[in-house]
Amino acid sequence: MLKLKTKKMDVPVKVLFKGQASVRDYLAKKCIEKGEPCKVKHAGEVMTLTPEEVTSKRVGISNREFESQHGTPAYRLWNYWWEPDQIEL
């Protein structure tokens, strides 16, 4: 039996703001375009968003555009309620 691997984009988040995780828009759009799940990581926990959820679970977009300090494009933040995946033991 052939097992297909699903690629996932890892997005580390250092701080939650009012219970929300913020993802840079170009990373979220990349997940949608490639049809890959987005793994948002914070404090040892993971929240996995399907490409559809990247749009449907978004609760807000930053009003201003941020300039990158590392040569990546300017970006806005897409916000999601922090709902880490449940792991059954």
C-alpha cells in the first residue's frame, strides 16, 4: 500500500495576542496556493489549519502593513483563535 505524505508548512508563533495567533499573509496565501495544511506552532503545541480553514477560520487582518527586517515582502497579519490540536493518548 502506497502512503502519501502531506506536506505541511510550519509557522512558529512566539506570542499570542488576546488568545489569537497571527500568521503573515504571504505564508497563509502560500498554503492556500499549494493546497498544503498550515501548522501553527506555539509553546510546544500545534494548531493545524487545512487550506480551506486558513481562510474560513481567519478572524481578522491587521490594519497596517508591516515592513520585514529580513528581506521578505511587506506583510499583513492574519489572525486566528488559538485552538491547538487535541492529542489522544
